[in-house]
Amino acid sequence: MTTTDSLTRLATIRPDEDTLAHDWSPARRADVLARVHAATSDAPAAATVTPLTRRRLFPARRLVAASVLLAVGFAGASVVTSGMPSASALESLARTARAQAATAIPAGQFAHLVTTSTQTGFQVSAPDPVKAAAGDLPGDPARTETRVLESWTSADGITWRHDTESMSSAAAAGATTTRDWRFCSSGQFSPSSVAALPTTASALEASVRASAQGSNSADEAVFVALGDLLRLGYADPALRAAAIDVLAGIPGVTTSTVTRNGQPALVVVFRDEAHRPGVAQTLTFDPGTSVLVAEGTTAPDTAYSAVHSQQQFTAEVPAAVVANAENACDTATTKP
């Protein structure tokens, strides 16, 4: 192929002006330029390390990082180039999200979500003297906790939840406990708050960076918050697409395509060796629907995985959950 042929070929595949304006907006260019400047400036002072623990699905409990389907590996992971208008896996996922049907919760119905999670290993910490005397010691790597959280969220922000939890160790299987809850949601990820979020990547990222907390770095906080948002099942397609676009621009994010239950899945991995060495956090998506199907964390001394299944909407909450629910509306502000 001659130089002339090569230039002609390049001209035919060059994105048109509308595509460039969409994927490489002035706001995004400015954001990427700011990131480059920040990356080449003097390194910031060492930050205080936020302990890594399992993801809490209610902010009344501490918001923490999580993400990785432990059964899949990261072979063949490809780096996502931040801010470039290329046909990356995340750009394709964002296009899929935009093409989905609207997901607002209809009046009188509930968004139904089931999350099944497992955590093994716990970070070693100094034992409390009183608990140690009673034989309750922390940091037992043989312990495994399994949780099933089933929730029903209405358009006005009421969430009913049925929890099933068990703890086991190498020595013995633990008892299984169940508990029902009623939460009143008025925080960042309530249905009304989600509906009010901006649907452009630059504006959404600014909003999330201004409010996300509980992580070791601003980038980690954004990654975790976007996972919380995408898990819900009632974010508008344009909002889901914007959230995926923001993921693509987070430094330290890579992707890999794996097979999960016989179907392809896109694993989005976040690593930050400066703040959390040896830790990988991921979000796993169905590339055909853009739905978040799994998340988790792997670290040197602990591993967490969660699988999400969604019934898009349902007309009722089980009567037993309603009858047995403890009212937590005075303390909880968001829902799973």
C-alpha cells in the first residue's frame, strides 16, 4: 500500500465532526488537559489510608470500595485510553446503554434487586481485650461471610429489604440469620435524586466528585459511587451511558472480556497502586444490555464478590417482609 493509499484509507475512517463533538467535547478536552497537568506536577502528600472492608449497601453503614467477580480472571486486560474518541469497550458499552428503554419506576411498582455476596478473609487488627478474653478474635482468614440482600424500592424512595446472612469458618458452619427492613431514601441515590443527576459525562463526574466520600482517593471514590449508581436498576439510559463514559476516563481503569455463565462479560478494573497496593476493584457488565451483573474486590488478605440479579419491576413486596420489617427511616438515607 502506498503512502497515498494509506492517507486515503485514513480519511475514510476518520470520525465526522458530529462524532468528534460528542466524544471529544470542549469540556472533556479541558478535563483531560487538567488531568495531564496534575499528573506531571509534584506528587501530593501521602494520604491517610482508608481501611478496605466489604462494600456496605447502605450509607448508614460506611461506604467502601468493592468490585470483582472472583471466578473470572484478568488475562488479556486492555488499557482504556482516557478521553480518546476511540472505539473502546467502554464506549461500546455506553452506546448500548443509550439504546435501552427508560427505566423509571412506575407508580405503584417497585424496582426489585437481589444481591448475593461472599467475603473470605478479614484484615488483621489489634484485638479488643474484652472480646479477646471471650474468644472473639479479629483477622481470622478462614472466616467466610455470605449475604443475600433482596430489596424492593418504590418511586417515592421507600425501600423494603430482606437480609439473609451466615458466617462460617474452617472449624464450624455458622448460623443463618434473617432480618427485614424498611428504609426511607432521600439521599444521593434515591429515585428522585437519581432522576435529577446530569446526563453528560463532564457534569456527572463533577457532581460525583463533589459528593463522593469514604475512599482513599478521589478517583477511587468516583469509581465506587458510579458502581453504586449503576447497580440500582432505575437510572435513565442517558445517565447510565454518562456514568460509563466517566468510568472510561478514570486513571487506572482497564477492561477485559471474559466468559461468565457461558456468556461474554465486560470486566472494568480499577487499580491504584499508590494508595491501595495489590488491590483490584471491578465492575462486571453484560455487554449486550449494559446491566451491572457483578462486582467485588481482591486484596492481599481479603476477597469479596457480589452477583446482582434484577427483576426489572414488580407489583408488590412480600407480605411477610412488610409485616416483619424494622423501621429504619430515621437513620438510613439511601438504599442498595
